[in-house]
Amino acid sequence: MHSRWFPAVLLIGCNVWVGCGSKSPAPAGGAGKGAVPSNEQPSFAFITNSVADFWEHARAGANRAGTDLGVNVDVIMPSSMTDQTRKIEDLLTRGTDGIAVSPIDPNNQGEILNRAAAGTKLITQDSDAPETNRLVYIGMDNYDAGLMCGRTLRKAMPEGGSVMIFVGRLDQDNAKRRRQGFIDGLLERQPDPNRNDPSGNEVKSDDGKFVVLGTLTDQFDRAKAKANVEDTVTRHPEITGMVGLFEYNPPLILEALERTGKLGKVKVMGFDENSSTLQGIKDGTVVATVVQNPYQYGYKSIEMLNQLHQGNQALIPPSKFIDIPARVIDPSNVEAFAKETAERLGKK
């Protein structure tokens, strides 16, 4: 879906990207095709796909960009697809110079996303909506990140075993691609981003050593997420591995495993940088976690919207994808990473 490479110079080149302190007035009104000069401070909206600790890092990045660039930033955290759609409609009614959104269900939000693209500068971040008229996607390749996650857990289970996947929902583009990448990485398949294993079916590796039991969703209901883990332990007492693909899933997996007496007996693979997940890596109850860079999602989204507002559309790569790569956090680098994430949020 995405080309995976984009010259870093476009992202970090001071003179090219942000103008570094230029005081010249920016074109106003992202709405429509013909912006006119104005001394008014532009306003941009950064819209998440849920309320979660993950998004606090993105909020910090977006707000920092607002300060650095001298623009207004509104970080909006909707509770559902309906709420997200309503908030986009409200922004279009009130007027905004640009929107960076992580679509919850792009297949069912195509109309509102295309309306936003027609009325202002629209980009996606974290999760894409490639079939819409958004200008660019800022984030990681979720399939590649899933591969990384699956391969890491596979190395931690040399004898093989059974694994269950836990995730908030599968409507989002990032969840679909992340899940499939994980399965392909765990089962050591030839990578294929277009593959789509049904979520309710067991999938086995060719050598029979590994089996993915299924994928359980919780729709961001934390009680349901924990119950999914407990039910899995009851139905599959022999289970040897679990993976949580959204930020809040790994901590709830740990809580449920402790409650059922399985903590330390099941290999847990995480995603994102929840403090409980990082502590689990330090304690040895989590193998590793694949992390994104939500701070940069926030910062680069506002930076890009500001450039588009000024008419610098040439900064959009042909792929319409700006890659902010994922990385694996394990016992070798967890202390340094924990310090890094704390500093992002202004914590000591």
C-alpha cells in the first residue's frame, strides 16, 4: 500500500521544512483551493481515534509544534466513530485550516473524509484512509511493524506453541495491517501485505510448530479486553503466547494473567509504550514491545498542515506516505526508552 522510504531531508531540513523562524505572513484559509494572504494565526485540528495514553504523546508533539510554529492546535480525542465523524463535521462548520485524523473506520467514513478534503487540508496520521482524497499519510507501515512483532515473539518461543491476538477493533486500517503482519511474522511466511487471514480461524505454520488461535476484539472496552484474556486461559489452558496490538492491551493481558496464575508462564508480546508494558519488560513478564513514535505523529502532522496551509504542496512525496519507522523495545534498551518517553511528557 505504501512505499516505505521517504528522504529524511524533507522531514528535518530546517530551511526547507519549517522555514525556521520566518515571520512572513502565511496564506490563510486551508478551505478550498485558493488561499489568500492573512496575518491571522492559522488553526489546525489533530484528531485521535480514541482516548488512550498513547495519544498523550501525540498531544505533546502536536502542542510542541504549535508553539514552535506559532499556530493554534486543537487536539481532539473522540470516543467512537460516530463521535469522530461529528467532530469533523463541527470543524468544517466552524472553519479550520487543516485536519490531521486517525480514521476509526475509513470504509464507512469515506464521505465525511472526502468532504473534509474538499473543505480544508486533510491528512491522515497513525491509521490511513488510502481510498479517500486525503493529501498524505504520516505514520509507520503497520504491516511491517506487525512483521517485526511476530518475528520477535517467534524468537522467544523456540519450541513453538499457540498464540492468541488481542486488539481493540479491526475496522481501522492500522489494526488490519498490523494483525496480518504479526501472523505472517510469527508463522515465518513470505511477506504479503495483501494477505487477509479470517479473524475467527486458526492459522498454522507450515511446520506445524506455531498456531494462531484467533483474534479477539474489545471495541476499547477495558473490562471486555481483560475478560477476553481470562476466557482464553479458560478455553486454552495450554496457551503459550499472547500479543496485544493496541497500547492498552498488553497491560490488561498482564493483569488477567496474574489473576489466573499464568503470569510468567505465557510469553507476552506488546505494542506501544504503556508504562506497565515497559515495566513488564524490565520484570521479565513481557518479551518486548514494538513502538511507534506518537510524539512525532503529532509534531509532523501539525508541521505538514502548516506547510500545506502556506501552499507548499510539493513537500508531499509521490507515495503520499511519510514513514516514521517502528522499533523494538526489549531488555537491552528499555531503560533508555522509558527515560525518553518520560521526557516527552515533561516527566522526570
